[in-house]
Amino acid sequence: MNGSRIAAVGHYQPAKVLTNEDLAGLVDTSDEWITSRVGIRTRHIAGPDEPVDELAAHAAAKALAAAGLAASDIDLVIVATSTAVDRSPNMAARVAHRLAMPSPATMDLNVVCAGFTHALATADHAVRAGGSTRALVIGADKMSAVTDWTDRTTCVLVGDGAGAAVVEACPAQETGPAGIGPVMWGSVPEMGHAVRIEGTPSVFAQEGQSVYRWATTQLPRIARQACERAGLTPEELAGVVLHQANLRIIEPLAAKIGAVNAVVARDVVESGNTSAASIPLAFSKLVERGEISTGDPVLLFGFGGNLSYAGQVVRCP
């Protein structure tokens, strides 16, 4: 068995920024109403000529450059997304084509907001089992394409973007100081209706209060178990990157986990809810700004659609 680690990360957001004031011109809302309820001030919105795989490819290229690798060095591509337009070819194959990769295995994962942490665990398992040497894991979503822009309860939440991580094999003995910790994952199937992207055309909807209660009461225990599996206490964490759904969920959840010494990602303020992109996007920004350092233990914890969750402690690249 190999070990695995994150070699580098990267992110990408479309150039167009939609402010709360802009939204006030579309629906009955205001900057005060939005910030007081969800903490979001701006979000990036992709244009009609910016498909999901393009966002993903930009983030992937940045991660590869940060790792000092060529696209041909990757043998597995996993894209976590819930906003793929086509059934086939999948987003991973489209990204591989955009980056001129010769022959990687390609797959998509649709676990909505917990997609990236599920994909990261899948890549970790593939590397540890010897099925991959270097994997590219991407979270990318174009939530603006599945949003009802007349519904003020949802249109104020969403944004578009992508984040990526290069996962590579390392000696098994290095998984403590440098690797990806064991995943803690699961779901609440009977409550899967609480977050939905359904219908024709597909539209995002959710039962906000149900998600809030579940996230703030049930998930702290599970997040602490992810730390335990990595052999750490929450107090030892240097960073916490939760799914960037709502600042009113992020802050109490982080407090209940007990990571009192950690930098808590609050990218939701400037990016909104980017679904599967939110964790790698926020993580990459923390790395880029130097708010966490190489080797620091960071909890990544995704939750949301399907009422699924997945979390693991990783070491900062």
C-alpha cells in the first residue's frame, strides 16, 4: 500500500461579479437582508460561453503548474459536479481533452456540495491501492445555470467556480506528517429531499431550516471523528474548510467542532455557494494567501445535497 498526499492546489472563478446591490435590482431583497441571513456579499457568475468543464480546466491547469507537473503526468481525473449539461462525455473527459492528457482514467462524481471531499477520498483510495500514481481531483459547478433568478431565497446564495488538487503517491510512512487522512463519510437518505436540483430544466431548491438544523447539530460530532481518524484533536488543526453554504452555518459549526486555533475559511462572503467547488476554492485561496503553511493539518468537510457528508484531515501542500 502506498500513502497519498496533496501536492498542489489551484482555483478559478469567472470574471463577472454579481453584488448584493445588483441582486436588489432583480428581486425584492437588499444587501442588509442577504448579509444578515447568509453573510454573502458578492459571487462570481459564468457567462453562457463558459461551460463547467472550462472552469474546471482553468483550476486544474493552475494546480498542475503549482505542482510543477505536465498534464501527461496525470493518470486519473475525477471531477465532482452536479451541473454537468451532458450525460456523456463526462466533465472529466472534457477536462482531459482540454488539457491534452494522453490516456487518463476519467470519472465524474455527483455528491453535490460534498462532491469534492468524496472525490478526494476516492483518489486517495486509488493511489493507496496502486491504481493511480498521480490524480487530478476537481470540484466545479455552474450553479447560476440551475438557479431561478426570480426566487430570492435561492438566487442570493449561488456562485460559479472551480478548485483542483493534485494527489500523488508517497511512501506510506509519510501519511502522518504529509498525507491525506482517513475519510469520514455517509448520508441521511430519508432527508435527501432537503437539497434538490431537479426538474426540466433543472432548478436548485432547498429546505433551508432543515439543512441548518442538521448541519449545526449533527455534523460537529462527525467532523470531530474525522480528526480522530487522522490521530489529531480539533485543537491541533491549523485550518478548517467547511462547505461554503452560509456564514450562519459555517461559524457555529466550526465553533462546535472545537478547532479553537484554526483559521476558518469564510470564502462564502465573496464567492457564495459554489457547491462542489466551494471547498477546493476556499482551500486554494487560504494556501495562496499564506494563511496556512506547508505541512499544516487542515480539516476539509463537505456537506449538503442528498444530505451527504465527507471529511478528512489533509496536510497543506
